[in-house]
Amino acid sequence: MNIKDYIASVPDFPKKGIIFRDITPLLQNGDAFNTVIDILAANAKMQGATLIAGPEARGFIFGAPVAAKLGLGFVAIRKPGKLPREQITLDYELEYGKNTLCIHTDAIKPTDKVFIIDDLLATGGTANAACKLVEKAGGKVAGLGFVIDLIDLNGKKLLKDYNVITLAEYEGE
């Protein structure tokens, strides 16, 4: 199965000159979605993951089913103001400003090997921050899995210290 067959390319969205890679056709096809979950789960298992994490919100879409498939817990990496209990936060720089990621303080134990899953790897800023947040919480990053890699944006370079898998690569924005 070619994953790219289930990703729509939408020109000039959200602004002129950008090609948006839309995962909704993938999500609407049970076989394609299941294949992606199987591939990501196999990689997480191969890396010895004991926990799956995903950043808000599309990381939830792919990460939670992988965790369920493997019988592992899932850690929701959230934006500020979304978690109700005590949390660990990490501020980080993006190409267009600053952002913050948060997890509950009891979400990750020092023995946890965390596999981080998201839909898209672009510059790698959010993924790198997620790795640093896992490490700040005392866990070890087992690896990262992405459905799409926008290879021209060099996100893998920023994540060079981690094992990264991507399922579909695209050139250009």
C-alpha cells in the first residue's frame, strides 16, 4: 500500500505557495489508517517503547491507537492551559515565535522508553521540544514516528540524535 495515495495535496492552503498535506483521506479509509497504525506500532515495539506520546492534536490521532495496539499507555503532550493537574512544561523557539508544551508530572517514569508519534515532520521544532520534555520528565526517547516528512524543511537534521521513522516524504512546502 502506498500511503501517499491516501494523502491529499491541497495547493495554496493555508496561504498562496503552500501545498497542504491533508491526512483526512487516510483517516477515512480503514485499511490505510490501520496500515499506518501497524507500521508505527511495529517501529515503536522494535525500539523497545514502554510508553507512547503524541503532541496535540494530530499526534493524538495516531499515537493513541498505536498505544492501544501495543497495550501501552499514552501521554498527551498538550498546550498550556489544557491539563488539570500539576505539570512539567517546556518553552521552545519556533521559526515564527515561541511555544510551550506540557505533560502531567506523573506521566513519565524514569524507566520509561517513550516513542513519540505525530502526523507531520516539518522543521522538527515541536518534535525536538517533545523529546526534551520527555527527557526533562526523566524518561528516555525510544524514537519518533511521523506519517509525513517535508524533507526540504530538514526536520530530521534537528532530530539527528534520535531514531526517526517517516512513512511518506514530500519535497517542497
